[in-house]
Amino acid sequence: MFVKAAPAQTVSSRSQALLQVAEAIAHHRDLADLFHDLAARLHDVAHFDYLNLVLHDPERQVMRLHLLETLREKPTHLRVGLELPIGSTPSGRVLESQDPFVVSDVETEPSFPVLMEALRQEGVHSFCVVPLTSAQRRLGTLGFGKLEPYHYDGSEVDFMQQVARQVAVAVDNALNFETARAYQQQLARERDRLRVLLEVNNALVSTLDLRQLFHAIASSLRRVLHHEYTSLALLDPKTNRLRVRALDFSGGQGLIHEEMSVPLDKSPAGHAFATRLPQRYARTDLEKFDSDITRRLIAEGVRVECCVPLITRERVLGTLNVASFRDSAFPQEDQDLLTQVGAQVAIAVENALAFQEIAELKNKLTEEKLYLEDEIRTEHNFEEIVGESSVLKAVLSQLQTVAPTDSTVLITGETGTGKELIARALHNLSGRRDRTFVKINCAAIPTGLLESELFGHEKGAFTGA
């Protein structure tokens, strides 16, 4: 407990107190620590049992209780953060008039009856409110209160105003610092979000594989969005249902897996797909969807899910889904980022699906080409040979069998039966097809030279050398 201060204060003691206030301001950047220190330093030279700081919110036009220091053991019912309209409080009047407002006894004060009743219930019987104004702006008020009736004379009010002028500088600096820090944090968040969009764009142009693309996007989102679950669901035209094509849920129990089928009419993702708008679903919203995947998400502990439709110029491809175990996940700024990411993902998915379709068509064309080439070989490899008889087809079948080998083939037949055509077809089907086909008229070769002409001879064989 603090010892009650003497009613009379000398000018020198108050001057000394002002120096101590300046010293406290120099040592404390945090306003809560500053007020705690001021309450201890000023109690010996000013009459009060509590000290409060009320700041003006110009956007909402309210007076907000920012800090409250009490020197009594009984806890107060007044809570930091309490907001009241400007016209309903003494602080609002002081802010507008810039004149102190002094009440010696709340029992006899006719103005602000609601507030006076609240103060009586708190045990406050007298108070003084002085303006808190810096050179740049009106900040709010500084209030001193006592638990018994007390008359604040002119000298005490002047002293409190001097204290308030010094405190105003500290409050203004602290608010400016908080504003600058808030801007810095906002710029850092915007930088991180722009970096995510850049990374998504880089992933879009660097890979056409849908799975690799998804994991690159999920990794980028984890750095700026607090979430535990990410999935990519695409429409299956055959079943008219969404199918989980990619999943990132390392902290899950395994209830959700890839290739799960998701109905369009009974699921959060299906609802976002149908409305073509980003949707945020709280736990109570999720419980309204009667689908297997929704029940599994709830069983996994998901509290909030955000589903973003992947929309291209022509159609809706599917949804990008993120979920969290926290009820406060995905505020509006996170939803805006997911919408931007979803627009890029839609382009990437469309490109990946087009690439996949082209690859499938290419493979199909390759298979058809091989089939047609085989058919052509079967039907037209003997384009110089015309015939449908079973005997001729048997010969051609034997020809196809022996052509790939290096075996020597003897073709016999009467003159004009097509022995040369068979030999040419044999050459065209063999591994030597790219080389020259050499034909020799054996009838024009003398019998003694036939063997050497066909199979060669050693040097000097005919001269005896």
C-alpha cells in the first residue's frame, strides 16, 4: 500500500517531479511500463488513487480506455479497451474543448449521469481530466481519480496539465512508432505475398507436371499462410465429380488421401465450384455438408476450410483447398491472396491438362502409326507382286520369316515365274535394305566361271601361278 501524500506540495517538489517524469519518459518506450512508473513517481506530489489514459479513435469517433493504473488493492471492473462515444464522457468534452474537467464529488455532479453511477459503483468519488495534446494532434486525455471527495485546486490542475504535456510527447512518439511498425509489418506481409505470387508464376513456367506444380505452390503458401491442409481437386468429366488429384497434409491421420471422389452438391469444394466464388467455411458450416470427405475433414480436426475455384476463360477446372486447425484462420487478406494464387493455379492447371492431353494424343498417334505401319508392311511390302493364291501367300509368309535372318536363300523356278521379284522383296525386308541390291544373270556366265563369279576365287587360280 502507498502512503497517503501530504495535501500541500511545494513548487520545488513539483518541479522535481516534472524532472522525474521526463526521466521516466526517456527510459520507457512502452506506454504500460511508463504509466506504471509515473504512478509511483507522481503519487507523492499529486492526489490520486488511479491514473488513466484515454485515447481518441478518429476513425470510429470513440474514446478508448488505453491504460489504467490503480493504486488500490481492490480490482476494478473497468477494463482496458472500453470504448464510449465522444459525447458521453468527460474525456470527449475535454478533447473537444481542451479545458480540464474537474469533479470534486460524483454524488453531486449532474453531467454524465450514467458514467457517474458507474464511477460510484467503482468507489471513485472525485477526479480530474486534463487534455493530452501534442504539437501535431489531439491525442486524448489524462485522468486522475480519488476514492474520496476531493477538491483539486488550480495549482494542482496546472501541475497535472504540465505532466500531461510531457506525457503527450511520449504517447505521440509511441503511437507513431506503433504506426511505423504496423506499416513495416504490412509491407513485410505484402512483400511475402508478392513473393508467393512470383514463386507460383515461376513454378507455372518451369514445370508442366501437375504434381510437381502443386507441391511447389503448397510449399510457397506455407510460408505466408498458417494452415495444415492443402489439396487440389479437379473435375472428372466422366463422373461429374471432383477428384483429389494432389494432397499436402503431413499432419493428418491418413483419413484423407489422393484420388478421393468429392460430390459437387454436398461438399465445401463442390459449393465453391458451383458458385464460382471463393468460400470460407467455419466448423459449423462444415457440419452442414453431408459428404464422406467433409466428415473425414472434421474427424481430422479441421476447424476452418477455404476453397477457391480455379476459373479459366472457358470453364471451372476445380478448386484449390486449404484448411486449418484454428478457428481464426484465413481472414479476408488471406482469402484475397488465395484468390490471386487460384487465378495463377488455374492457368497452370489448364496448361498441365493441355500438356497431358497432348502427350496422350501423341502416344495414341504413335501407337496408331506403329499399327498402320505393320498393316502396310503386311499388305504392301510386296507391292511388285500381285496374287491372291494360297500358294503365293505361303511363299510370301516364308519370305517374311527368313528375311530378317542372315541365312542364304535359294530361289528356284521356271523362267518368268518372278524369281527376281521374290529376291527384291527379300532384300527389302532384310537388314541390308539400305544397301544396293545387286542382281546377276547367271545364264550369261560360262559354267567354268560361275563359281568364281558368285563366290570369288584366289589370286592365280586360273594361271597356275
